[in-house]
Amino acid sequence: MLARQHDLVVVQLVAPQEAAFPALGIVPLRDAETGLLRWVDTSAPAFQSQYRAQTEARQLALRTLCRRQRVSLLLLRTDEDFVPQLVGLFRQRRR
């Protein structure tokens, strides 16, 4: 609804560390929504695979949503200079 009345750009900050969960062994992880605490073996291939799949699925869902709503999506990596990307976005949108 917002995108219909306004020029909207979704900016996602992406930290490279978020793409792969570090293999730390068995650690406690707390679900932020439920508060449930569980111990997880972050070194297990199954955990690593599931984490990667969930990360990719969330990214695909965001891209699909933005495309469907005709909203620009700009990914800014935390390990790169964001200024050239922003300048490129504004130049592209000016056309």
C-alpha cells in the first residue's frame, strides 16, 4: 500500500557473517519469539545445511515480495563501501 503512493526503496544491510553460521560446536540458542532455549550442534552438517537453506529462502522471499510490489531492493554489505551503491541507485532512479 505504501509503495503505491510513495517512491519506496527497501534497503537490506547484509553482514557476510550472517550468510554462514560459525561452527562453534554445541551452543545454547534462544528463540527470540518464544523464549525457548535449546542446545544445538552448530558444527553438524545438517544444521549448517538447514541454516543456509533458511537464509536463502528468506532472501528469495524478500526479492519476490519486492518484485511483486514493484519496490526497489538495495543490498548493502557491511564489509563494503555503501556510497557507490547509493550513488548508483539514485542515478538509476533518476532516469
